[in-house]
Amino acid sequence: MDKNEVKNRNSLSFSHEPVMLRECIDALCIKPDGIYADCTAGGGGHSIEIAGRLDSGRLFAFDQDSDAIKALNSRLAPVAERVTIVHRNFVEAADMLMESDIYLDGVLFDLGVSSYQLDTPERGFSYMQDAPLDMRMDTTSPISAMDVVNGYSKEALTSLIYKWGEDRYAPRIAAAICRARERRPIETTLELVDIIKSAVPSNSKDGHPAKRTFQAIRIEVNRELDIIEPALTSIVERLKPGGRIAVITFHSLEDRIVKQTFASMAKGCTCPPDFPVCVCGKKPIIEFVSRKPLIPSEEELSRNSRSHSAKLRVAEKLSAG
């Protein structure tokens, strides 16, 4: 495949419809002179809509994927004077903003793996196409899926497949992986799929037998769940009073962390209930815009397959915070 073909394919792949676009734009209450951040800009679907509503304002578009950065430079070219594109993981966004003493009117996170990453076979995210075991969202990261599959102990593999994949067959899958790699290293996605299939009962009704294990390995490689809480907590410190934070999740593990992190920041006092007066001095930092998450409309679900299982949680920074 020549360079032009790769470039054209990447541009097309990154044009997937952004999930819950209208709901995100409404949630952020965009002001023309406001300062906003899209911390997981990907192909720029949400970013270009935010930037298009600005005049003297600015959008900071973050992504850790070098392919995404190339796509963003192209997609956001028409609004380039209002956008700063930053090649960093979203957990580093608050530090970058703090270095420049920047406070935000709104921030968006679209968590999980992008459609482009799933649809590009050589990235190794898909269990449907053969490719080297990679799964790195940041291709400069030193640890790949191949390292996890071939280097982790049976106990560690069992733990991560059960914890991050919520797969009841985790012990059997981990044991099968360890037996297979004793013969030779496991190097491709379909090699791993065949090993997983050999460990999972053929009558299992949990969907594709490799889905949960691939999710678990991907989460481990990219530290996806470990960085959500610190990223949300630190970015809220960069919000102006009245500023909004909107977070899209795609599975229960992500959503649970977002819900708990928001609840912690909204709680305030953490003193034991039997204390007559507060001694901790902790005040609520945010308030929920709505207690229940927003979900895609039936119309979006029918046209955009990636929106299935998506949830949007929104909170607002309090003045006291």
C-alpha cells in the first residue's frame, strides 16, 4: 500500500459520525468567546462542531494517536485559527493547560477505542481481521498486546481478563494462552482468537468468544481505566465556575468510574455521619446537570452502530470549587 493510499484511507476512516453530537453540543452550552477542550478529539467530529460555534473563542483538541493528529490537521483546517491541536494523552491535558494558565468554559471526553483504530487492521485492535498483536492507541508506547499475551503470568492474565473483560471463562482462556505460547510466541490477532475459541464452550451465548478478552488486553495496554479518574479530577480544576464537563462512555467499567468520580466531586463533606460539625472542610466542586446519563436517540441508534451502549454524563463546576 503506497503512502497516498494510506493517507486517503486514514482520512476516510476518520470521518465516522461522532456519537451523541447534538447532546454533547447542547450539554457544553458553547459561548462564541469561550475556551473549550476536546480531550479525545480522534477524527475531529465533535471538535469541528465546537470550533464552528466560536468566533473569538478557542478549542484545544487533544489526542495521543499520531494518525488522529494528522487527520485533525486536515479536518480542522477550515477553523484552524480557532483551534490548537495537541498531541498528548488526555490525562496530560490539565497539566498542559495549567502551564499556560488556561481555564475552560467546557470540556468533552469521548472514551474508549475509536472507530478508526478498530477499522484499521494493522493496529491490531480487531478480533475479526488478522494483524500483529498491537492495540496501542499511542504507537510510541513501549508495551503492546503481544507483550501482555506473551509476558504476563497465567495468574495476571486470568485477573485482567476477568477484571477488565468481565469474562467468566478467564481462567480457561489464560491457561490456553500459556499452553500455546510454550510452543511459540503468539504474534497475531487471529492466532489469539483461535486460542480463545479453543478455551470457550462452543455453546456460549456471550457473543464473539474473543470480544471480552480483546477488550481486557486493550484496556491493560493503554491503561484506559486507570487514567479516567485522575484525568477528570485534574481537568475539573481547569474549569471556570459554571463550566461544563461532558463524558461519553461505552461500557459499564468506564461509566462506573465516571459516575463515582463525579459523585465524589459533588459530595462535599466526607466526615463520618455522627460528627456534630464538619471538620474536613471539603466543599462540593461540581453538581450533576442530570442525575441519570443521557443515551442516544432511537434515530441515532438506527443509523450509527457505534452509539450502541453509549452514555453521556454531564456536570457543572460550582463557584465554590
